[in-house]
Amino acid sequence: MVFSSIYNDISQSVWRFVYFKCGDEAQADDLVQEAFIKLWNNCAKVTKDKAKSFLFTVANNAFLNEVAHKKVVLKHAQLSPSKVDNQSPEFVLEEKQYHKKLQDAIANLSEAQRTAFLLNRIEGMKYTEIAEHLNISVKAVEKRMSQALKALRTEFKNI
């Protein structure tokens, strides 16, 4: 009964948190499920008051572990021979550089700016919705978005 109420109250928030970190719905589903399984296994140790914090921490740590694993896989994949591509080498190189620069630029935003930016631009939420979701004022959302867009414009002004 308590577990069901925690799941119903918190699962969407945890899912959105993980989704904005990873950008993949399936991965977010898996990480949230993993977090709730760990909560279930540790229900004797975790109080209801601490359940939300526990879930967010477990989900975040699971995400970070997957990122570390993907880095190892990527490093290994770079050592194996690459596939033949019909696109010009210059285009492929420019595309890789652009995607890398975009990922780096978004990663260099503060956590607050990145979250507001992704909620607005990827999720399509309005500033008022973001403010409600993050429990902050609309002015704070406006400031975070302004700073994020300014940083991204600065990074990409020569492209």
C-alpha cells in the first residue's frame, strides 16, 4: 500500500529527471524501474520520508554507471575498423565535430540551465509549467533560459 502510493506520487518525477539526463525514453523507463526495484528491496531500511531522495539518488547513480559503461564501449568501438560510408570524409568529419560541439555546449551549461533548456526545447513545456515542475518562480526559469541561450549562441556564433 505504501509502496504503491510512493510509486504513484513520485514515478513521473523520477522518470522526467532521468529522461532529461539521458534523452532516451526506454533508458529512462529502465532506470526508473531499477530504482523502484532497489527501493522495494530496501523498503525495511528506507523510510517513506526518504523514499523520494533515495529514488532520485539511485536513478542518478544508475544513469552515471551506464554513461561510464558507454564510454568504455565507445573506446573499444573506436579501436575496431569502421564501416565504409558513401558520404564525403569532410562532411562526416564536420558532422561529428558539430554534434560533439553541441553535446559539449549543452553539457557545459549548469544543471539548472540544462534542465530548463531541455524541458522547454525538447519537452515543449512552457515557462510556467517548468516553474511548477521545478518548484521555482517563472522569473527564475526565464533567467535560466536566457543564460542557456546566451551561452549556446556564444558557442555557435561562427557556425
